[in-house]
Amino acid sequence: MKNRMAILFILGVVIEAAVFAWLIEYFGFFKTLVLALATTVIGIAMVQFEGRKAMNDLKLLAESGQPPGRKLVDGVCIMAGGAFLIAPGFITDLIGITMVFPLTRPLYHRAAMRWIEKRMKNGNITFYRR
């Protein structure tokens, strides 16, 4: 697992560098830098808005005694999307924005639910009831 993660990380860095080089060649250095900063700022604003919305939805579900389910996965996707948006690069920004944007977020729900289910079966995640 660690080897796979290291290979993915190195591959990601190489791809991001290639995309940056291509964009600098196509748009120029200054426009590419402005575009990179703009995607980060817009993404962070989206994370703040969607994060607050998800927290309020979770709070309402908890107060009404309903299980969080899908809203909890939304929150996890928003947090992960925020991490991708903080990382420098256009590919990571694209992944982050799609994780944060409500219309594209469901693309990640199935993978997130499978990951959570696998961790619960292995005993790595435990839920306690009051």
C-alpha cells in the first residue's frame, strides 16, 4: 500500500509539473500564476460555503435524531476537496472543486461509502451509540 501511494504521489507531481509547463508555454507565466491563484481562492470560498452548509445539515439531523449517512459523506468529500484545493496544481484543483461542488460531489459518494464500509468491516472505524 505504501509503495502504491508513493508511486501515485510521484506520478501526480510529474503530471502536475507537465501541466504547469504546458500552461506556461500556452498562456505565459503570469497568466498561469494568476489562474492557479484564482482556482485556489475560488475553491477555498466554495469549501467555506459548502462546509458551513454541510455542518448545519449534520447539526439538524443530529438534533432530530436521524442518522447522518449521506450528509456525513458530503462533509468528508468537502474536507478532502479542501485538501486537494490547498495542494498546488491544476489537476488537484480540478479534483478538489469536483469534490466540493454539489452537482459533481455524488461522483465520489460510491467510492467514499465503499471505503467507509471496508474500514468498518476491518474494525478500523467504530460507531458508538448513546
